[in-house]
Amino acid sequence: MNTAGPEDVTAPMGLDLTPFRGLRYDPDRVGSLSAVTSPPYDVVVRPDGLHHLESSDPHNIVRLILPQAATPAARNKKAADTLQRWLAEGVLTADSEPGLYVYEQRADDGMLQRGLIGALRLSEPSEGVVLPHEDVMPHIVEDRADLMRATSANLEPLLLTYRGNDSADGTAVIERTAQNPPILATTTEDGFSHRLWSVTDPEDLTAIQKDLARHQALIADGHHRWATYLRLRAEHPSPSPWDFGLVLLVDTARYPLRVRAIHRLLHHLPVAEALSALGDAFRVRPVEGPLPQALEALSVAAAEGNAFLLAGDGAFHLVDRPSPDLLARTIPADRPEAWRTLDATVLHATLLDHIWRIPDVPEHIAYIHDTAATVAKAERDGTTAVLMHPVREEVVRELASLGVTMPRKSTSFGPKPASGLVLRALER
């Protein structure tokens, strides 16, 4: 299967989104399309969410993106064998011709997101075409690279954003396509409805590609997978399908994303010890629950400066107003003001590194997107949940444009694309 496009095409200065033959579930071979989808691999709450997804359908995509076995090598082999078996059995089939895919997500509250799924030509951050805004963890990149090598597939798209133009021909193609009957439609248990269309007409594809070639993109979700794409591209002689990676591009001028926080779970630190270690370096106040009310108190405090909400002992503790002298001693001074004042910067440089002395490794810290799940796990384990307030999108874009990356797992843009709707094979 040729997913890399014509080899004699010179990469443009902007985004180069290429059609590909998507791998999709045959609806007649699975219980339902919603039962085989999953959130992205790093959003699945393990083990509860993983077990739930595995039991929803024997062909749920989680068996590919989070395979379970005793060793990493066995997990990756299991995913590769599963993918090959599903292809041989016709559970997953390739579309008849290459295309770009218009993808729509709609929520019960009226929120609508619409974008394009395609194979994007990879570029280094220094080229200014795709801008990262967060650091990555090397062990996660290595884990994703091993899985991608084993399966020779892009199993789920990254989420990238760009600022488009309503009058552009490419935008018109996307909106017109979405008025047609979709090739896929399902509603997942989180209440989101998903629809997918394939764009294969040469003139429509040209209009979209010419429009995107004038833009750069921000990585909204998927920094580790993007770093994985770049690592694997370097391992394969160019030109090859590995020069491209599966992405969802969303025009946030037309469809703004929601920006949410990613919380921290400190595995070996009880709340009492966390609070005691703070001394007078921060102001600490108890705040009333339930959780939504406590989060509102966090939002009010965050409007004035750095603020965090600690939970895990059955109560909520608002931690704010850090000592300016402490910040001056612990925050690197060679970064822009917007970076030095981030909650994530203060959390990692001041609280984790200096006060609590907790290394940023999986044995000590888990990153969880779901707020209630973070609190529940902390209370169940007797550990500390650090709840964060989301960063504004304009701050993210400002830092990315300056080439400054934020501390890892600083933001969660959404809604994220569901995994399992369309995959990309690299070497078939």
C-alpha cells in the first residue's frame, strides 16, 4: 500500500497533508463501531478503563494501542500479531482508493469540532512547520517507537491545530463534504457522536493541499507520538511511508478546542506529608467540596497567580501564593516570563524538585486527564493528587512560536480524536 504519495513532490514550506488508504473496521465483523473505539492510549485510565474497553468487544482498538503481556517485547509482538490477524480475517479493511478524511465530533452540549485526517509530511521543529509546545519523556517515545516498528502502522492520529481562513477553497471543501452522507457514523459512551467522510476527488484534494501549504500547525495532543514519528523517519531511508505520520488537523479559528489540565498523582507521598513539607513557602487553605466547588476555588485562585489543589485524604487543600524568594531560587531565569509563571513550571521546579524532592518517573508520578479519577485513586491509595488549572491556548501558542517548550503534560486539548476510526498502514 503506497501511503507516502508521489516521490517526486517537493515538500512545501507549509503543511503537506497527503491522501492515504485508510484501514477501517468492517461494521459487519464487529459488534458495533462504538464498541471498538477507545480514547487515545495516554488517556485510558488503567487498569479499570483498560479492562472495560477490552471487555466491550474482542476487537477493541485498545488491544493494538495498549497490548497486554508480561514484557514489552511480548506486548508489541502481540499487537503486531493481532493486527495481522484482523487484516487477514477482514476485521480491518483498506479503503479502495487514497483519500483525506473529514472527521467530525459533536457533543450533547452543542460543541462541534471538524477537521482533516491525513498523512502529514514530517518536519523538525526548527523548520517552523509543526510546532511542539511540551517536552517529552524518552521512555514513552521509546515505548511508542517499539510498538510502531512492530506493527508498521500509525494506530491513532495526533491532534494538530492551525489557524485557517473561512474564505479558503480548502475550507469550502471540508464544509461541503460534511453535508454528504458519511462513510462512518457512531456515538461513543462519552456522548460524543463521530462522523467520517472520505475526500478522493483530485480537484478537492488539490484545493485542500494548496490551502494547508500556507499554514503551520501546533501540536495540541500527541507530542510523544510526533517525537516517535521523527525517530522512526530517521531509521528509514527517504523517500518512504515513514516520511509521513497520521494526524488530525483542526482549524481552531473555525472550531476552537477546549483546553483542560492534566493532573498529577504522587504515588508515594501522603497528603499530610505533602502539606507539612510546604511550611510557609505557600499559603495553604482548606476548601469545601464537592469536587466541582473545590475546582471553582482553584479557578479563582489561579486567576491571581500560581495555584494547586491537593486531594487524597478526603478533603481539598488549596495551595497558592508561593514565596517570591523561593520562586527566584528555584525557577530558571533564562526563560520567558510566560514560561516562568506557568503552574506546571512552578509545580515541577519548585514543588516536585525542591520541596518534595520527587523524581519525574513513572514509579513516582502518574499523569491523569480525568479529574474525578485522579482524586478517587489518590483517596483509594492514600497518596496525593495535585489538581491543576488549565493553561490558556494563547499562552501555549505564544511559547510555541518562541520555540519554548512547556513542562511535559502541561495541557490537554480536546476533544481528542477517537482511536479506532481510521488507521494507517506503512508497509503493506
